Amino acid sequence: MKTVSLIKILQNYPLFTENDAAKIISKRPEYVRNLLYRLRKRKLIYKIERGKYTVFDDVFIFSSYISVPSYVSLCAIKHYNLTEQMPRTIFIMVPKSRKSLQFQNIPIEFVKTKYFFGYKKENYKDFEIFIAEPEKMIIDSLLSKKVPLDEIMKSVKIKTLNLNKLINYAIRIKNKSMIKRLGFILEERKFKCRRLARFVDNNYVLLDSTLKRKGKINKMWRIIDNRK
């Protein structure tokens, strides 16, 4: 099979494996590995990790296929146009721990979660990707503590979010620290969220867990507003 024909077929895959390539060209594994090595040297394909390749340099196309099941979250904040800042790291939510990797100098980090819901299939550049719903993305961000607080707060926009869904997801998870932070943020954004108040206990938590324990006290949500 000619290289041009092979690449054209591989363009139908967001991500392909050595086995996929072997089935296409009907060759033995040794031949396939050498062929893929040569294609990489010619920069016709890219290696994602051992045994996994792509013809695309857009990480969003294949990121939710690296580990199955998984879905893109946290960095989806830019995808939904909830922030102007482009995330440097691609975050993939997975049910089991696995090592991070880099693709074309872009960090891809896998975040383990036991709350594996609130994501959907979405068309992206002629491919289906698995991505968090905006509401679940906010909750994932608060739970993971990997997204700057100001970016999370910017993403809470009444025209974009389904408030009932956001609150229902928070109640379903029942993480009190997350609920306190979410309730505080929603109330500051003029959302009505008193359904969350019954989950608030007497312990105070930091609004921004990366900063010092010093700031204004919010008794309603038991929050220490420690923003600079």
C-alpha cells in the first residue's frame, strides 16, 4: 500500500494502534513497527505513547481515546468559551490512576475520579470526543484543585450554565468542602443556591486552598475568603 493511501485511511482514526495499522496493511508486527517508525521520522504521524499514534497535532481530537473510558475536563473551560486564557495542560478524567505524558510539548495529565458522570459525546472537527458538561467541569475543577480559583469563578456564567444541574451534581457528590466553595461562588455571582446550604457543617474551609489561611469570614458558607 502506498504511503499516501495509508495516511488517508489513518485520517479516519482519532488515534490508532500498531494492531490497527497491521490490519490495514496486512503485514507482520515487525514490518508495521518499522513502517510507523519511518512515518514518524517523516513527520507524517505522531507517537502519543507506546503503541498509540495519530496523524493529528490537535490534542483535543484524540485525548479522550488515550485511556478508555475517559473524558476531557478542567481544560474544557476554554472549549466552552468560559475564559480567554488557553489552558497549558490537557486534563483527562479517568477511573484509575495512570501516568501523565507529553505530546508535542503539551502536558497531558490524567486525573483519577470516582465521580464518573456528567460528560457527553460532542462533535469536534469531524470526530466524536468525550468531554465534561460545563456544570461537571466546574465541579471537577473545584474537586481537583488544579484550576486557578479566578478561572473557575470566571466560568460561572448564568447564560452558559444549567444551575439546577450544577446544584444536583454537587448534591450527588456530597463533598462538603466543594459544596461550600461552590455555594459561596454562586451566591457571589447572584445565583440562588440555598439547596446547598443544608450540607454546610461548622468547619471552615479556605476559598482558595493554595493560599494562606487568612481572610474574611463568610458564616453562611463557612468559608475563609483568602483571595489576594
